[in-house]
Amino acid sequence: MNGVHHSTVSVVIPVKDDAELLRWCLAALAAQTRAPDELIVVDNNSRDDSARVAREAGAAVIPCETPGIPAASATGYNVATSDYVLRLDADCVPDATWIAALAAVLDARPDVAVVTGSAHFIDGPRPLRRVAAAIYLGMYVATTAPALGHTPVFGSNLGFRRSAWLAVRDEVHLRSDIHDDLDLAYHFGERHRIRRVRAAVMGMSMRPLSSVGGFARRTAWAFRTVLMHWPADFPSVRWIRLALRRVLHRLGVPTPRRARS
């Protein structure tokens, strides 16, 4: 049963032409042990029944005409009004304790501003689902953490304080040809602590691996996102800057707001 919570939670789902999978996602959210205080579906120019499916589930439907996941997600974050903003994709099916698990960490750890979890595949060849997901996400962490100097975030299983978003929203990039998870990680990680939450379990579609072209496109987005942050975020430069920020933070010295890359 849902308990009494002092914090509030908004859930944001960007969608484009994914009505049937969105229906499953919203059904899983309706079965959460902790219900969201606000459910926002951002319709990114869908031509199918995605908006209708969302409204039937009681979600607020927000249109976003700018194409691409970065713009659609940011639109949802901007209209969210709760203390915490949680994000997943339309092809995701969260475990029943997903909201509770992410919110519990933010409730208990005021020093943590961003939380992220992992995922397992819910479709594709059954024997390969968990192994493929572990390899896919493991490669993502292994290749991005050295560039970032900290834990990356996974947009299909993500939560953050609304105050953290307000601090970075003028810095993030809204281009449709970048990797929005990685871009968010660059900006969140500059001043905020990111923590991985193993208890936050997410099921997701194997679609990222369904075609060579789709995987190659995502890889190109990731490389483009890294390069667009250089030279200011060249790994050695970023590592030193973040280490200095941590020292200054411990000493109580305010650090300046960085300019957009």
C-alpha cells in the first residue's frame, strides 16, 4: 500500500508512435507500490494513438514539436512540479517498487541529487535477455565513465531532484542527433552526486540491439556527444576540475556556474 510521503514525485515519459508499448508501461506504473504524484507523457509528434492511450491512463499529455528525445524529455522535466522527477521510456516496464526505490534514496541521502538504475530486456530471445542487457549496459558504463569521471546516467531508469534539473537546464543540449543520457550526465555530474540504485529494476525492449543500423546510430550519437563537450571536458581536464570542485565543496567555498559547452 502507498504510505504517507513528505516528498513528491513526477514521472516523465517521452513518446513517439509507441501506443501499444506505452499502454504496458502505464499499466506497470499504475501498479506501483508508491504512486506518482504527477504523470507526464510528452507527445513528440506521434501519428498513432499514443496521446489517447496516455490520457486514458490519467496522464497529462504535453506536446513537443521539436523532434528528438532530448527536447521531448526536457519539455517534460520543465513542466514537472514535484520534488523529484523520474524518467523512463515508453518501451519500458518498471518493477512494482521502481518509484519507491529511487525516491527512497533521494529521501535518505540529501547529498545525492541524481539516481539511476540498470535494466533487463523483456523481449527478444529469452535465453539472451539478461546476458545481452548486461553486456549492453556494461559497455555503456565502461566507455562513458572514463570520459565523465563519474557514474553515467541511464535515461530509461533515471531520477533526480527537480532543483538539480533547474540548475542545468540552460546548459543541456536539445539536438536530436546526440545521446541525451550522456549529455545529461556531463551536466549533472559537474556539480551533483550521482548514485546507482540496484534495487530500481527496469524492464526494457531489446530494440536498441534489433538492427545494426540502430546500434550504429546510437554509437554515433554517443561519440558526437563526447566530442561536442571537448576541449572543456577532455577527460584529464574534467577529472582535475571535478576533483577541485569536490575539495572546494568540502571547504565550503562556492564554485562558479560553468558556461554551456
